[in-house]
Amino acid sequence: MPDEPVNTSIQAKYTEQLAADLAANQAEQATLTVRLNRLKEEKKWLTTMLDSLPAAAAEPVGDAAPDGTGAEEAAVPQPRAEKPAGTTAVKKTPASSASLGSSSGSVAG
């Protein structure tokens, strides 16, 4: 009977799945190894180019990630400086806009 399902043991199914997963893992590792090697070559090239620049144009660069000192401080707005004693914080409005509200020119109380 050709329509009968093939009786495959659970161990055989697991073996097939594990072998397929291992093959996929190895292929991904190979791809990542190629990418890593390419990045290492780019790093060498970039380092060589950076070293060939004049000292004033080159910024110091390390292998470690930046620690964030200074960057966070620059992003945060600084408080306003205190004003000298003789200045006021109130904006003065022009006289013409203050008298628009009344027809007689005097302020009603």
C-alpha cells in the first residue's frame, strides 16, 4: 500500500532536525567569519588612513567604545546665567498696543 505513512522513530526525526540545525549553524558561522575578516581588514585600512593624516586633523580614537563623558553633558541644556541687579525680567509692551483696549485712552478700574 503506497499511501501508508512511513513509520519513523522519534529519535530519527530528532536526529534529522539536529543535523539540519547544525548545518545551518555552521553555514551561519562561515558567513559571520567572512564578515568579521572583512571588518578587520577595513579597520586596518581605516587605521592606516587615520595615521597618515596630520596630527592636528586626527582625533584620538581607541578600540573601546566611548565612555560618554562630555557627550551627555553637551546634550543637556545649561541653566541661564544670573542677570545683573539692574535688569528686569518683564517684557515691556509698546504704548500703542496698551491703549487699543479702550476708546477714551484711559484705563477703566
